Amino acid sequence: MKRIFTLVAAMLLTAAVVTAQEEATPAAKPAGAWTTSTTPALKASEFLFKNWSSTGNSQIDITGTFFGNYKYTHPKYVWDNVVDLAYGFAWQDLDNSAADSAGGLFETRRKSNDKIDLTSALSWNAYKGWGASLTANLKTQFGNGYVYDGIGAAAEETKQKVSGFFAPAYLTTALSFEYKKTDWSVSLSFLTGKTTFVCDDTLIAHGNTYGVIQPDDFDATNPTTFNHVYFALGSYVKAQYLKKDLLPKLDLYARIELFYDYWKPTNMAWDNMVDPVTGDVNSKYALAEGETYDALAAKNWLQRRAFETDLDFELKLDYRFSDHIAANFALNMKWDTDFSGMGKWGHWQLYQMAGIQVFFNWKTPKAE
């Protein structure tokens, strides 16, 4: 009996101690929390295009967009996911004739915007703004892109396909060092993989390979000889700046990305493009009519590396009139020697947009 009383007393004392500790210690907060923002929008805009791989014409258009940011914040890390989508069409009577205007054939409807951009980044903060991140980014488009020669029915008959869904697509994975401040950040990676996909035999057969190196036995009439994927390993630099309320109701976003492929100089075979004996040009790097190899061969080591470095610059300005209406301006410039849709050896691609958008934004409360 004495043992029973002793056991009961010990149990009561333990319960009292545990209860006291629970009352003295507040309930533990969850380890992490989600913060999400989903913004579908409809835009009416004015565009200017030049050498843009997804194609388009200067015009007035209607575009649907979707932007989603889904972030999980943990005391030790942050998992940030971004979905950026856009698709739009424009209508314009290019020759200002009745046959091709609203009362007639109206054949000048063209694609004006087409984007799939998915990013997932896992970041760790190490010391005073310095940290590391593991990032994956996928870029492609929804529909086919064409270049047109002429207007009206003639343009439809002579249009040439230069891009499509996963033709090209770019998957970039990077393990980066990064430095973050309130409004800006810089990421640097010496170990970045960039995989290019061109999953369209028609484009490859016509030479639109977007840097996917074809085998020596390449035969434009035999798709079994085609390569559809190219993996590059290189260096990657990304800097971005986001300033909310730069001026009252005006937001600014700027981004620049640079990628250099360690293997590209070997694949491009700068010193072997012209056979020193026969003078023949390697068929994989054939020059377009009127282009010469001499100017490229004369470049020094630094010039060649700069020439081969891909650049992607983006600038956005948004002015909020109200909770659901905003004016916006966007500029995107790219340099990519793998884009040969308008010729050989790379071109500047230019995309400019200005317009009014109606949008809706659903957000979850910020994590405490």
C-alpha cells in the first residue's frame, strides 16, 4: 500500500511540474509559413518588336497574363516559386485596305506575346546578407511563332515557322552564391547547367536549332539523325532590383542575366570553320548569303567570349491608378548567338510594351 501511495504521489508531482512548464512556456510557433500572391490580368497595349524569337508586329493588342508568387518562409531557408505566363493577339490592317480590314478578310491577326516562365528557388541565409541558393528556371512558349513576308493573304501563304512549344525551351539549373539587400540582389554561379530543347523536327530541318548542335551525320530529310537536346555547363550572373513606390504608386523592376557556356567555343570550332586546304565552310556553321567568316575569325579571345555570352535584360514600370487598374511599361532585350531565326551568328532581340491593364490580386497574409 505504501508503494502505491508513493507511486501516486510521484505521478501527481510529475503532472504538476509538466503543467507548470507548459504554463510558463508559450506554445511553439510553426516552423514556417506560406505567403502567396496570384494576379491574373487583362491588358490592352501598344507593342514594338524587332528580331524577337517568339515573333510579333507593332500594333494594338489584347493580352492575358498570369503572375503567381508562392513563397514558403522558414527560419533556416526560403522556398520561392514564381509562375509568369502571358499570351496575346493583335489585330491590324497593315495595308489599310478594306479587303483586309474588319469588314473583310481581316487576316492580320498576329501573336503579340507568348511566354511561359517558371522559377523555383531554395535559398539559405549564411551571414550578413550572404547566402546560397539552388535555382531551377524553365522558359518556353505556348504556341507557334512565325515570320511573315508581305501582308494579307500573301503573308499567310508565305509565313515561315521559327518557334513553337518546347521549340525552343530552356531549363537552367544553378547552385549560386548570392548577396541580398532590401531592394536588390546579386547571384553568381560558376556551376550552371543550361539545357536547350528543340522538340520540332520541322524547325531543325530548316536550320532553326537554337544552339542544339547537330551530329556529323545530320540529314535534313531524316529526323532520326537529329539532336533535340543540348546541355551546356557554364557561368551565370543575375542581378535584380525591385523598388516599390519609387515614386508614389510607381514600382520599378529591373533584371539582367548573363550566361557563358564553357563548352561552346569547342562546339563552335572557331578555328576550324573553314578548311585551310579546300576553303569549304563546315556545314554546321554555314554563313548566310553576304556574311563573311573573316570578321569573326579576326576577333581576339576576349571579344569572342563576349560575343558568345548570352544576355537577357528586362525593365518594368507599373503605375497604379487604383487597386485594379494600372499603366505599365516593359522593355526586354536579349543577345543570343544561338538564335538564327533572322540570320546567322546572333542578333539583338527587342521587345517593348506600354499599355493599361485591369488586374485582380489575391494574397495570403504575410507570415508572422
